[in-house]
Amino acid sequence: MSVPEINVGIMTEKKINFELYGDFDINRTGKTLSGKFKAEVQGDKIIVQDKGQKLEFEKEVLFTPTNPATESFTLRDVVIGVDFHWQRKEKQNFSGILKFLANENKLTAINTISIDEYLKSVISSEMSAKCNIELLKAHSVISRSWLLAQIEKSKTIKQERVDYSSTILKEDEITKWYDREDHALFDVCADDHCQRYQGVTKIFTDIAVTAVEETKGIVLTDSLGKVCDARFYKACGGITEAFENVWEPKHFDYLVPVVDYKYEPDNYKTDFTVEANAVKWIKSSPQAYCNTTDKKILAQVLLDYDQETSDFYRWRIEYTQAELAELIRKKRGIDFGDIADIIPIQRGASARLIKMKIVGSKRTMIVGKELEIRKTLSKSHLYSSAIVIEKEDLKNGIPQKFVIYGAGWGHGVGLCQIGAAVMSENNFHFDEILNHYYHNSHLKKIY
């Protein structure tokens, strides 16, 4: 098997400003272009122009570097951290091919690149390229595995013409999960919805390149030899979560709950179907690999904008009655009236809420899964759904204040990046880190 090429969706806008550094072949015609340009959709055509020329293309245009080793392109105003508290725009530089597609009166910019060149950026974009080499090697393997598994999943859905849906609606209940079914034009997006990919801009050091090259072609496979859908996130909060509690109701033997330490937590009962156990777990600080305040370790995993979040392991936020009622009204598009209660209905193995009931003076509704819960209770979304909600200052049975205690950062399935960083600093090798987070998996070189 040769090194696969992939298509990465970078941005979709009405107008895109870009620069070509070097000679880029236009639609493989032999004609080349170089310099600063603006691209936009006009009618059914893509218009690419600078001060001196205007080019028109039907629905798509491809710019291929004549010398891929030395030539690159820049896209301006790329949005990163979409819907996160640190969302912002960046100028980003890329290697490989640039493709523009007309997409419902907007323009989608796509970068076609080999999977290993993509990974060199991903492991530098997801975390600092100054990380411990064992952590970077572990992340190279799981990022490669995840992407190839997603491509295979998309092929299966198309070939079998599966009617794939991520929303289940019932009367007064919504269950929704967020995966990648909305990426029809490319294999993977460039933001946290898939994997952070910020071009060659984020490849700071040779160690990121070394990590990818030393794990070239290596993936995680399951007991049947199929490439693992290897998920990851920032911090589990002490225990990882099962795949089926976060996404589609499908069980994977390698995405099962794992205690994020070398032994079971002392003085805790981890049966979180008992609410008292969940309350104790979330409101305290049990020993775990990801329970660290070591700035050196955190700087490896948390980039500059991530470090704006310091309370990732255990955290706390407050809402007034008016704030929470208005927030839920906006997020759900329903007027619940006064919020009388938010009741845990189902928790996963990590204490993350899978379903919760919103009880209002006008309406009651059950909401799931974990990201839908996080989105409902925050202007962007909560760090995680491992939460306990306490009511304060009751007046006529209606709380005037809600305090949310939370644990962890992210969905909790698969590799805990901060926990893995701590393990690597404690001299665990990349395969030991992977064995810890992905039980029942195997390493295999496929190209």
C-alpha cells in the first residue's frame, strides 16, 4: 500500500484571499499562476483575480505546485476553534494542492496532501511540537488510524447507501450526536470537529517530523484486523468513556472505559448509576494521570489559546435563573419558562451525562447525548458533560441560582492527551500509552 492522499476542508467563505508561493499549475493544463489573489463564486462560476487578470472556472479549480518540496500557498482569515471560547482567525500556510469548489454560493478551500505530511501538522496543531517524542509518536498512530477509519466509514455509507442519521426525535426528547456525516466534499475538516490541521504553519521542530516518520504506516487495529476509530480529547477527568455513550449506539472493544491511572481510585465508588457516587467523584479531585498542574507538561498539550483554560480537570460555573432560562431558550428554540430543575437521567462510565431532563414551568424535555448537553448549557459548549448541577436560593420552588460542577475537558473517549503527556514524562513508551487507552487493540504497519 502506498502512502494515501487525503482531502482536507480548510474553510468555506463567500470570498477567500490567498497567495501562491512558486509556480502552481492550473487544472493540470501546464499553465501556471503565482502571486496574491482573491477567489469568489459569481453565478455558477469560480472567479480568481488579482489587479491585472481575471480567470473563470466551472465549479472547481485545482492549483498544483510544480515543485511540491519548495512551493506552498497561504489562506487568509482561516477560522480556528469554531464555536469554542477561543475562536479566532489566522493566516495559514500549506503545502500540497489547493482546490476550490463552488458550494451553494460559497467557496470551499480544500488541501490535497499525503496523509503523513498532514499528520506532521496535526500532531503539531493538536499540541506543541516540543512534546515528548513518545507522546508525539502515540498521537501520530491514533491520528492516522482515526482518519483512515473515517474514510473507510464514509465509503461504506456511500457504497451501501446507508440512511445515516445522528438525530433521534421523540415527543419531548431529543438525542443527537455529532460526528462527520456533514463532510460530503472532503475527507476531513481542519478544525476540532475532526482533527486540528493548521498547515505547515504549526510544524515548529524536527521532532514532529521524526515522530511521524518513525511510526510511518503504523495504525491501531481491532481483533478482526480493522483499523481502529481511535478517538482522543484533552482530559478525561479520571475515567475514559465508552464510544456508544457519546456517538452512535455501536460498541467497540477498544473504546471502553479505562481508569486513567495505574490502579483503581481509592475511596471512590465508580458505579455512577448511583448519583451520590457521581457527585462525590465530580466534586473532588481523585488521583489520575490527567490530574496535573505541571506547567511543563501542560505546555506540551495546550497551545497558547488552549492555555486560556486552566481549570480543565475540575471546574465550576454559575448561572442565575434568568441567565440559564434565556440560554436554554436560545439553544433549544423553546421557551421552557422558569427552569425548576435539571435532572440526570443517564450517566456513562466516566460520570458524563448521556441524558438529562430539563424541567421548566412551561415545558419539560429530555436532551442527549453528551455534546448536545454541553451545547445546551453554555454559549459555546461546556468543557464536558461530567457535571453535577446544584440549585440554590429557592423562591416558590424555583431556584434563583444554578451552580455547575464539572470534570474533564472533551468527550472522554479514547486517548486522554494530558494523561498521555504525563505518562510520556514518566518514561512510558508510545505503545504502552496506546495499550493503556485502547484496550484490545494491536499495532500494525499497513504501508
